[in-house]
Amino acid sequence: MDIAALRTAHPEHWNMAAAIRALTLDAVAAANSGHSGMPMGMADVATVLFTKHLKFDASAPTWADRDRFILSAGHGSMLLYSLLHLTGYEEFPIEELRNFRQLGARTAGHPENFLAHGIETTTGPLGQGIANSVGFAMAEEMLRARFGKKFVDHHTYCIAGDGCLMEGVSHEAIALAGRQQLGRLIVFWDNNGITIDGKVDLSDRTDQVARFKASGWHVQEIDGHDPDAIDAAITAAKKSDLPSMIACKTHIALGSSAQDTSKGHGALTDATLIADAKSAYGWTAPAFEIPDDVKSAWEEAGRRGTEARFAWEVAFAAASDRKQAEFNRVMSGEVPTKLAAVIRALKKQMAEAQPKVATRKSSEMVLEVVNPVLPETVGGSADLTGSNNTKTGDLGVFDIDNREGRFVHYGIREHGMAAAMNGMALHGGIRPYSGTFMCFTDYARPAMRLSALMQVPVVYVMTHDSIGLGEDGPTHQPVEHLAISRATPNTLVFRPADTVETAEAWEIALTQTGTPSVLSLTRQNVATLRTAYKAKNMTAQGAYVLADAEAKRQAILMATGSEVEIAMKARDLLEAEGIGTRVVSMPCMELFEMQDEALRKRVLPAGSVRVAVEAGVRMGWDRWLLGERGREAKAGFVGMDSFGASAPAEVLYEKFGITAEAVAEKVKSLL
Amino acid sequence: MDIAALRTAHPEHWNMAAAIRALTLDAVAAANSGHSGMPMGMADVATVLFTKHLKFDASAPTWADRDRFILSAGHGSMLLYSLLHLTGYEEFPIEELRNFRQLGARTAGHPENFLAHGIETTTGPLGQGIANSVGFAMAEEMLRARFGKKFVDHHTYCIAGDGCLMEGVSHEAIALAGRQQLGRLIVFWDNNGITIDGKVDLSDRTDQVARFKASGWHVQEIDGHDPDAIDAAITAAKKSDLPSMIACKTHIALGSSAQDTSKGHGALTDATLIADAKSAYGWTAPAFEIPDDVKSAWEEAGRRGTEARFAWEVAFAAASDRKQAEFNRVMSGEVPTKLAAVIRALKKQMAEAQPKVATRKSSEMVLEVVNPVLPETVGGSADLTGSNNTKTGDLGVFDIDNREGRFVHYGIREHGMAAAMNGMALHGGIRPYSGTFMCFTDYARPAMRLSALMQVPVVYVMTHDSIGLGEDGPTHQPVEHLAISRATPNTLVFRPADTVETAEAWEIALTQTGTPSVLSLTRQNVATLRTAYKAKNMTAQGAYVLADAEAKRQAILMATGSEVEIAMKARDLLEAEGIGTRVVSMPCMELFEMQDEALRKRVLPAGSVRVAVEAGVRMGWDRWLLGERGREAKAGFVGMDSFGASAPAEVLYEKFGITAEAVAEKVKSLL
């Protein structure tokens, strides 16, 4: 690589890009860990993007109509942190860069959206960023359709590496973006030919250009170190009606002795290497220092969008109060007060009508009343629309010619769907929910974990939530999936017992601001158990006494979802034998855990035998069965300890011994 | 579709294919559930494949050199069951088809490999079959290289649907197969244009032909109902040195009133529809009956390979005793007796040398002695070779020109890697293991669950198993992943504390025949704690007393992996205060659970305070802390209840309070 030629051809650009490279080398050296090569390779692309195209104002990082910049290759986090520092983001003084990868710094090893503004999403697990980007771009289309181009008119830019493009989720994202012709999405592929193990060729020979074209993308190939070529490519990409991929041929760890090697991917901390690289760049400033002219050029870039932002604010102020309020409401994630009213009305109606329906159907009944009053909801399904019951009458289908449509046919892409929902939620203005079979939580899992880590309130509608799914068999029957979701920090897992609890669960899920929810819903019909209407959201307590003992209390049965009905029948059997039995419905363990100890003890007093019933594994139940410090109760569990089988649901409940009789027997064996 | 023309053009073929269609209609009607459309659409392809190309002998379903047939679109299971019945597989009498989707039948809703021979893999979760196929084809290449073409010379055929090709894992599989030029892999794409939600176009416009070509595949497009075209395409595919994709334009639910509709995807149970379809086929036989001429034509197809099998057996019998024995040994999964010897020798050496190394390094030390004596092992990594430590000196790299290589650079494809390992293990003759970061268990999860369900003894080498990973931060730090793996039925989860336990864990993992293993290994160095050599594999007990109380026992500390060292230090602190403390190392909860109660009680006697230490969530520990029926002990937990953070490992252990001091304090607070 002829660095000297690059320096001479575009000296101002070169020095601005060199600032990113120098800061990267300095921060990685200070941390003695991190990834140097990617920021060094992509500094030119980033410089052109931030100085010529990206619509942003560093002094107003939450401006709703800013372009979104997603660093899918999150290990190159110093690229982003350098840009945020150089352009003048208040939260990124030089101290933050000096503190790279240290406890409490905003400059975590990989970008974490919840640490500072300017970090639009959390990346690092490869492929997530590009899949988030699809959600960002969909959100922009939807909001533009709803609020008009005057208020919503921006692009989503994404830098993806070879790792992102090897991950399967990238296929789902690319195909979905191509199908939806998301013309505002522009992806830079950092085509450096290097992965951790060595050359990309070791494991991949995919023709990425042909691949993106096969999915309906506009594709260009450029030298990723040529600022003119980068500029022209972005200009062309913005003009295209299709999503754009710009294949940028780059040199990882440009200008260092580790250039074009897998060593260059990682932490370059050798003092001589660093000095030599800086010398090649013509960079003479001390570590973490930026020459004044370079600094002021970058700060100017950081102010490039100020005027546009002012203009936007003026236009926005001229809109009707109602429009302003609604826009601000959906962007802030505030829920209209009407939600509580429609939920209460439905609960009342259901307590009276007492339908015997599957809770997936209950969920649809809830959505039918919720979606009309929450225009920010966007539903979807991974090709199981009729089974997940996520599409209500008024939504319309999101499509190229119907950007106001609020239902997305995501296709058979659970992972891409979850990642797109994360992107929509991060964008703001949209409250996404989508469905698949509970068992396929597995496919969506990497993005579901990120929902929790990123603190986005997306809702996962997971139907067919047990062996109650029946004949499709063990490949489709979740057994460990409630435990998996419950094991994940910052996730609310709801398993409602009937339509009333389902309505309550939805109300809680839809009022979250920083926590995703998983709704675990049945395929099979269940009875309405909450037959006495209460305005209070009992599910918000996590667990509550559904039916108390009539005879002197000797047993407490705990259950969730479809098994609450079984617990109630077991209670009948036990009471008939004079064994006083309380039934506790526990639709959300996490919420119960948040209650104060006195309330938890009122629901689960010591001294009674406890038996939990759930058509899943026992893991997660012991805390409630045995008490957090143990010794509270003799306890037992009726559930699954193996995979399921293919047979009608009722046959399976018998085979696996999840019956009222088995529960009653278990209680008696413990008394 | 002009059914009449098809019937007239190839009457014998037509009737044989119609038998599949009729049996499918009959079985789905009997079960009142299932998927009719796919077998009806792909019957022609399957008929040509089974009657003209597939090398198999229905009377010898375990013949090692048979072609493998993988139904990736597993919901079309009646296609497979019909073929197995018609060609005369002993385990598929007509009663099995009558019993479709009923408890105890071999004809589960989706194909389950462990229920009968002839079912090569378990499918249903979409995309898994095509990704397994890549592993099957790799195993064939490897074994052909090792044992010669005389003994190993077969193809892997796979039928994939639109759903398989939308799933991200298909991208990983296709790219890997293309990179490795797996010329013996032939995939039929059932291009019927229909998914559950409607037309494929609703969610996908990918040009699949261009997509496969972009990954280096040989691609043909044919009419999937034209037997001559099918025949010619398979012939051409077999000749190609590249993996082949044959795009078969088909009509889902062919010949019924549901043809070419999403209704046709599901269960067609309407009697009139069924009668009309059969009439269109010219099929007059009663339900579940096959006319003699059709039956005998199919049975002849089932015997097509008998001669080839005899010839193979003759050639095999002529090979040296040693070669025969070795081939039979690896195909049966039997482990050489040398394994125990090298493990014992290493344990002895390590107990003496007492290295302070990361357990991922320990794992490499084990593999260095194991791989030379187990030529059936095939290692790999998802582009983290140097971090997972899965590549030992003698393996060589599997590549187009080195099929004897035993290390696979899977690329950044955790999911495809896991699914390929499943395929290799199912093929037989190979014992695969591979690595990634423990946190990316998430990406591999759908295939890891299938390892467990399918009962294949693959080994997952999951390194960087806690916040001990340090600066890469919470996106890379597993917290809930031990719980996730432990929640999965039929999975052994090992978290060894030092090199000795790591050796023991590997010994157990490598001697499994029907259970996958997950090895959870540290990034950071840990002390050798098993300093007294014992020949006995203590890890096989699941948990054991590593150090007993010196003073009167008041506390039992339980720990795994890197936290055992912390527990040992806590014990020192407590004993110094006169609090007798036992330390139990618990490298494998599942194995401990299998011990008899008396042993479990000897290790964990009642009456002492119990504290568990693990840098993960508490879920899964309560059973050991509190006793299965509760009331055994006062107990506490020192671990994680949130995501981690980006900082050096030792800083994080302090921040999250996982220290010897915290453990000692927890004990004292409970006494």
C-alpha cells in the first residue's frame, strides 16, 4: 500500500482519517487489549461518511431525524469512539478514550448503546448490527409514512465485516432488506480479506457482490482508501431505490507492519509497531493528542448537521400540537393512557364471558383492542401468522407500496426478525412484537439476549409453548425454553393462564421502557380461571393466590399457563380428601422476585408442602419451592425431565404424568 | 398442471410416485394432522432418486457405504416414511404409516433419527437438515481419504424447502460446502413458491440460483415433475466436482384442489379433496393399500443396491483384519482402550507439574495426547482457533486438496459448525468436536439442542466461559449459558477446575455414545487443585470432596471451574476462624444427579450451611443448595445476577463480588 501517495493525494482527508488511526493505536495500547486493525482499515470510509454524508449534529445526539450509524463489526469499537470524540460528542472527552475497556468507561470493549448517546446499538456478536440496521431502516420507512418526510427523512448506514457476512443472520437480514427494497439502508462491507484465523479464504470463497445482488441489492465495488471513490459511491447509494452494499477493498491495520495479516485484526500494542505506523501516517502528535487543525476540521464535521437540525426543529414547531405531541410520545416510548382502559374493559368482558380458548388466541383478542389505541405497535411473525395470532384486523401489511402497514411478514427468519425488532425499538417511534413457536426461541436467541442487554422493550410472542403442541413432536416442543428465557437477565417471562392474565401480561409488556418480554402461550384451549373481575393487574405481582385452601391449608400448588387449570383440578381432588390446598398462579417469576419479602411470604407462607406444576424442566422452580435460603418447605415438582414426543397433546400429558391426579399424589407423598 | 399428461407420459413412474401421494393423504387423514403438500409436490423427485440413483439396500439399512438421504424439509415426513415403507424397510410396515404421529410410532410428526433406521437425521427445525448434510458430505470425504474409495464412496442427497433456504443457517451451510467443494453433496430445492403464510414472495425474492452460484455451487433448474429431467439433473450433479443444487419447480399438493396454495402446505383431511386428488392420480386402491404391480416395482427399487452391497462386503472381507477392525471400530463409535491410558498418564503428569494455565489450554494439552490415539476425532473452530485451543499439532487442515486433514476452519459460523458436527456424528466414523466462545452457544443453540435430541456424542468446546473473559464485555461474557446448557435434556455440561478435571471431562465426553457434551473452559489461568494423583476419574462422579473440613464441619462450599480456586481460598479464610469447611468440586451436575442417593449424601451431608460459587446465574444450583425436597440446608449463592461489564477480569470479579472474602462472609451470615 502506497501510504505516501494516499497522504499526498488528499492531505486534509488523510490527516482526519489518521486521527482515527492514531487514537485507535493509543487506546488499544493503553488498554493493552482491543482490536486495532478494523478502525485503521475503515478510517477512510468513516471519515468520508462523517464529514460529507452522515446527517447528524454532535451537540444533539438524540435528534430524531439524524441518520443512524451502526457499527456491525463491533470489535472495531475504537472507530466509533474516535468519531464520537473527534466530532465533539459531550459524552466522549479524551478521558473516555484513555479509559478504553476499563470499568465504568463509556468506551466498553464493544459498543454498548445504553452507556452513551451516539452509540445506536450494541454490537460485537457478529451479524447483529447489520440485522439491526434492517430494523432501523424499516422503522424509518414506517415513521416517514406516518409522520411525513418533513419529520422523518434519514438513512441508516452500517459497517459490516467478513464475520458479519458469514453469520447466518446476515442472510436473513439481507434477504429481508432486499424483499422490502429498503432504499435508505446503506451497508459498507469492510472487505479486508482477513479473519482471526487467517485469510478469509481459509473458510469462505463467497462472491459477496453476487450474493447481495441475488437478494435484490444495489452493489458497488470501490477502493476503501480512496476518498473520492467513497464519496461517489455513497452519493450513488443514496440515489438508489434499493438497499445498497458498497464493497470497500481495504487493508486491515493499514500502514503498520501487521497490515493485511490476522495479527493486525487484534491488539497492536508493540511500541515500535505503533511508532512506525504513526510515522508512516506522518502523525507526530503525542498519544491521545490531536493537532489543532485536525481537531477543528473534525469539530466542524460535528457541526455540519446543526443547520439542518435547526430547520427540522422549526418545521416541527410549526406542526400541529397534536402531531408534535404524538411524535414525541412515540419517540419517547410513552404509552397512551387509553391502554389501561381497554385492557380493563377486556378483562371485565372476559371474566364474564369465560371463553375456553388457547392463550395464543387470547393474545390476539388483546391485540385486537390494543393495536387500535397504540399506533406505534408493529406486529409480525416468522411465517406462522395464523398460528401465532399476531395479526389483527387493522394492521395492514408492511410492503414496498404500503409503508404504513403495521404487520411484517418476516419470513422463516426468527433470528433476523428478532434482530430487526431490536433495531426498530432502538430507532424509536415503534413498539415491535412478533411471534414464532416457543421452541424456536433457539433460533432467535442471540438477538433475544441482546434485547435484554440493550434494554429494548420488544415483545416476543412465543406460542405452542409445551408438549401441548402435540403431534409435531419433540423438535417443536419446548421443554427447556422457559428456563432459558428466565435465566436471561433483564427479561420478563410471562406464562399466562387464561385470557385475563394474557391481557395483564400484555399491559405490562407494552408499558416497559427498558426490558423485553417473552409471552409463552398455549396452542391448546384452556379454561378462564380469573372469573371474578378485578381492576388490579394481578400479573404485575408476578404470583398471587388464585384459589385459597378451604380446609386447613396443608399444601400450596404453584403453576403457570396451561398447568394452572391442572393445579385447580388437583386442588379439587385434595380438598375432597380434606387436604386444604392453595393454588398460586405464577405468570411471571421475575416480577414476583421484585416484590417485597412480606408480600412474597403472604403468597407463599412457610409450613405447607409445595408442589409446582409446569410442562417444562424444573430448573428455576426450586427457589420458589424451597425458599431462597432453603428449609422453608417440603417440595415436589410435576413437569418434564426429558424431551417430549409426537402424539396428541392429551396423550402426552398423560404419558409424561402432568395431570391433576399426579399432582395430588405428589402432594400426598410429601405430607 | 396437466396431471393427465404426466400420467400418460411416464405411467410406471407416475403410479410409483402416486403411491407416495396416496399414502401421504391417507396417513395425514388418519392422524388428522401433518403436512400433505410437500410429499405430494416432491414425490416425483423422490421416486426418480430412489428408483434410479440412491445407493441403498432396504434390507441392510446400516450398510456403511449407503448414500445418505436427508429430508431437510422435515415437515414432509410422510415422503420419507412412504419411501421407507414402499421400498421394504422392515421397521416400516403399513401399520407404522397408519399410526402416523401417534405415541410410540416410528412415524413421528417430524423424522426422528433415533426411532428407526432409514431416518438419517432429525429434522423439522428448518435449515438443520441441509446443514447436517454438509457434515455428512464432509465425513464421507474424510473417511474416503482415510479408508479408500473401495470402502467409502457415496453421496449425500438432501431435499430442502423454501423455509430451509430462508433460515440463516442455510447460508452458513451453503458457503461452507461451496468453500470445501463438497462434490458428493446434492441438494434438491423444492421450489414450490409457497410457505405457511402464503406465497414465498410475501417475504422473499431471493434469486436462489444466483445465490448458490455465488457460493460456488453447480446449479441446475428443472421441472420437478418431469422424471427425465430429474434423472438427467441427478446424473449431471453426480458428475460435478462442486456441490450441486437442483432447483425443482414443483406444485405443492399437486393434483388436489389445494394445489399451489398455502392451505396445501398443511394437513389435507377433507374427504372430498382426498377422493378428488386420488381420482386425478388415477389411484383407485383403498386407503393404505398399494396395488401389487406398484408395490413390487417399489420393492425392486428397495433391492436395487443389494448387489452393490454384496460386492462391497466381499471387498471389505478381503481387506486386512486390521483395516476391517479399525473401520468397524470407528463406525460403531467404540473408543480405543489407549484413551484411558493416555488420560491417566496426563493426569499423573499434571498432578505433579501443577501448571497454572487456563482450562482452554488444559483442553489443548489433553487433545495433544488424545488426538494421536483417536484418529476419528475431527476438531474445529468458528474462527477462534488460537483462542479455543482446539487445533493440535498432528491434525492437518481439512481442505479440498487435503481430505485427510482433521481440523476444520468452519469460519464465523457457529450454527453451521454445530449442525455439520451433528451430520458427521450421524454419518458415523467421525467423532467431531469444535470450539467457540461460550457466549456464542447462543448462535449454535438450535443445533446443540438437536445434538441432545438426536443422541449424538459431539463435543462443544466453549471457552472464555465467564466474566473472566474481561475487556470484551457483556456481549461476550456468558452469564446464563451454563444454565441454558444444563436445562437441556441429555446434555453433559462440564466445567472443570483444572487440567486434571479437564482431562477427566474429555475422557467422559469422548466415551459417550448417545450424549453430547459441553466443555465450559476459562480464558484466564487457574491453579492446579487436584495435586494428588488418583487413577479414578473423579469427574465421572459429577461432584466430589476436593478438600474436607479440618475443624468441625459447619459449611460446604460448592463450586465449578475457575471458582473452585476461590472456594478453596474461602475455605482457608473460614478454617482460620475455626469454621470447618468442606469444598466440593462439581464439574458435572448431570453426572452427580445420576449417582445413587447414598453417595450424593456422603458428598453433601445435611446439617452444614451450603454456599455455591459460580460466575453465572444461580438457576440450576438450588437443587444442590437446598436439597431436592428442600429443608436440607441453609444456603446461599455467590455468582452473577446481571450481565457483566467491560473491564479486566480481576476487576470484574471484585466488582461482582465473586471473591473468597465474599464467600466467607456469605457462610458466616448463614451460620
